Amino acid sequence: MRYIFSILFFLPLVSVAQLTGRADDTLRKISDTMHFPNPFTFKMNGASPLSRQKLYSACYRWIKTGADSLQEINITKDSAHWKILAGNIPATADISFTLQITISDHLYTCFLQQYIYHTINGVRMPVESAANTKDYKTTVNVERVIIMRDYPQIFNSLKNYIKMAE
């Protein structure tokens, strides 16, 4: 009876542990064969009926909403050139990036760029460089797969926020 109880109790734990390992293995396999954009940058263009000033304000509020929960994000407004920069945004546990929004008339362009890998000993390096380093290659590439899977959510969030402001 104890034997049957032990099997029934530990079987779900073993299954969960194996599933986690399989997910990690799958990400590693994907990252080994994937061709990443170089430079590792993503871009989205959009249009809105809002005036240039209202569109600029809506984009700034969207960034500010996310930055309020994360103290380390640095926001810079360049009103003369209709640009907003937000730096040091966490993409994963080890990688941060810069977000740039540029406004012209009723159009906006959002860039996710300058992805930086943060090593355990405090060294910061572009993900392209880290991916070419033997010690960091696997980790960086797995995290880039995660970023490539998740970055469209950032663009969708911005689009939805602007639509709400219209």
C-alpha cells in the first residue's frame, strides 16, 4: 500500500519536472537552428487620426504607465524631434532594451532596439556580441527566442492604447 501511495504522490511531481526540462530543451533546440535578425531590432509602423500632439501625448502616457511600475526605466522626451526614448526596459531576466517612438503627422514608428545582455559579474554587452561569446551563447540565444516570441505583445499594447485615446 505504501508503495502505491508513493507512486501516486510522486508521479505528478516527476511529470512536472520532466515537462519543464522538455520546454528548456525545446527552446535550446530552436535557438540552435534559428537565424536571428542582425541587428536584433524590431520595428512597427502605425497610423492614427489623432493630431501629432495628441498622438505624442498618448505614446508618452503609454510608456509612463509601464515605467511607473519599474523604477530603473529611463524616459527621455525629445519634443523638438517628436521622439520618446525609454531605456533599460527589462526584456528577460538578463536582457534589457531601448524603446523609441517617433511621431510624424498622424503616423508613428516604434522601435525595440539596443538589446543589452547583463552578465552575472555586471558586464553589459550587446546581445549580438554576447551571442558570439562561448560562455553566453546558449543563454543569450534562448532568451532571444523568448523575446522574438513575446515582442509582438508590446506593439499590440501600444496600438490598443492609441486606439483607446482616439
